[in-house]
Amino acid sequence: MSIQAFLYIVAIILFILAALPIPTRGLNLAWLGVAVGLAAYSWPVITA
């Protein structure tokens, strides 16, 4: 599995966790999912 695929899977898991009523103190899982998804999307540019 490539690093890009792993980052996409982590982003999906974070979005699923953000949809659940889990109390998180000061950490927004949706925004963290967005950041990981953006890193996965731009991975070819980052590593080039």
C-alpha cells in the first residue's frame, strides 16, 4: 500500500469519527481529516 493510499484511509477514518458523538477536547476531527486528505491529495507534489 502506498503512503498516499494510507493517508486517504486515515482521512476517511477521521471523517467517520468526526460524525460520531465523541467528545473531543480542543481537537476537531473533521479539520484533522481535511488536513490529512489534503496531504494525501498533494502527496505526489510534496515528494517530487
